[in-house]
Amino acid sequence: MTNREQAQRTMFAALDKELTDDSASYTSNPDYVDEVDTFRDAYTANTKAATAAHADNSGFSKEKLDEKIVLSNLASNLSGKAYVKLINKGKPSIAEQLNTEPTDYRQVADSQCAILAQAAHDLMNANLADLSPSTITAPMLVSLQKEIDKFTNLQGTSETVHEVSPALTKLFKDSFKPVMVTVTHLKLLTRDYQTTDLPFYQRLMASTIIPTVNVHHTYVEVHAVSKTTGKPLEGLIFTLSNTKKTAVTDENGMATFEEVKGGKALMGNDLAGKVRCHQNIVIKSGRLNHYEVIIDDEIS
């Protein structure tokens, strides 16, 4: 989920609370009540789509999933602490080899999760002199190894578990549009209250403001437009060669990769085996990197 999407969902939650707290202000207005119901249905669908897109666990062993969560949290926690220590020690090239987010381990196949956790263990063990005694200790690594072995030996799931589903990701991206439509409708309907109930009008309008997105990490933002029409293209799946993550363009043609590594990378978008966009880029660390791409949408 991008920072922008998180900000939008924060706004949805604030608006939902406002509509609940001030329900007495509009209960006598049938049109307004209907629109509130439509908003809540769309917001609920958006929440369900977010859950499905970011934790697609259906059909797999619950025991394996539970253990994967334990391993992911432990490996990412130790890796995060080691990352900070190694950066402060002036060893960024070693630090960058660590996967520090739980999703780095959870949203890959089971075999790859174990490989990543083992790699993190081995790297921390090889640099234990720099990490101990205050950050990472030998007993911590012993505990991590036990979790890796336990997860690896536990049976009952598929090799493809937790791979990010483009279909579910698109469903999640699409689910924002109906909510935003109802937000626009509510803002229009609330104009009547500007003269009859100004405090309600002001609170409602304030709750529809999307919070400012602050960038603290390295992001890549892609804006895709049609070569023939110049209009934004929605639903395009982009890839970056230096990350396992994918990003899908929204209704504004925007796709965002969050917390990626700096340096050279190949950004691409393919459809039906045909190259639509392959662009070599240089990602600058600690900032939002924006790229405009023109897509030949006649390729099919």
C-alpha cells in the first residue's frame, strides 16, 4: 500500500467517524442518508480489498502461515536493528543486504522466505563482532536459526503461498474510486448546511481533506499516459529490477514503489509478452523519484 493510499484510507476513517458523530445533523435528509450508506458500503469494500491484497492466505495451512508470521517478524526485527548498527558503523554495503520489513519475508514463496531468513542470519553471524554485545547477540541468532528450521520442516502448504496477486492488487486499487465518488457527492450535498448548520459543514469538509504525504524513505513514482490520447492509463503493472515489489497505476495513471533501494534499476511494463516500457533509471536515495512514461496502448 502506497503512502498516498494510506493517506486516503486515513481520510475515509475520519469521514466515517464524522458521519457517525454528527448523524443527528442529517438524519432528516433522505438523500444525504442514502449517500452516507453508499459511502459506507464502498469504504467497507475498500477495507476488504486491502485485507485481501496484502494477506492472501486462502487455501493454505494455518500452521505454516502462523509460523511464517513468527519467522518474518523475528527476522525483520533483528535485521532492522542490525541494519541501523551497520549503517552507523559505516558499512552501508553490508547493511543493504538485509531485508528489514516483515513483508519482505511474508509476501514471497515459503522456500524463498526461508532462504531470505537464512541469508539474514548468516550475514549477521558473519558480522557479529560489529553487532554485539548491545545489538545482536549469539543467542539471538540461535533463536532465529531455530525458527528457520522449524518453519522449513513444517509441512502443509504450497510453494506459491503469499506471492502478491496482480488481480487482488488491481481489485484493491479499483476499490478507491467508488469511495472517492461518494466523498465528492457528500461534499456537494453538505453545501446546504453551510447556511443552516455551519459547524457541521466545517467539520464534514475538514474530514474530507487527505493528509499530507511526507516522504522519509526512497520511493519511485511512475506516471503513465497513453501515446495516442495523452490520458492517464489505469491498471498497468510496473516492475523494478532491484526489488520484488510491483506497482499498479491508479485512475490518475500513478504507480508508486515504496521503500526501494537507491541506484541503477530497470523499470518495465509488459503486456502479453510484448515490451511496452523498459527504461533504465537511477534512483536517488531518501527522496521521491518521479518518472513520466508514455505507453503505446495500442499493443495488445
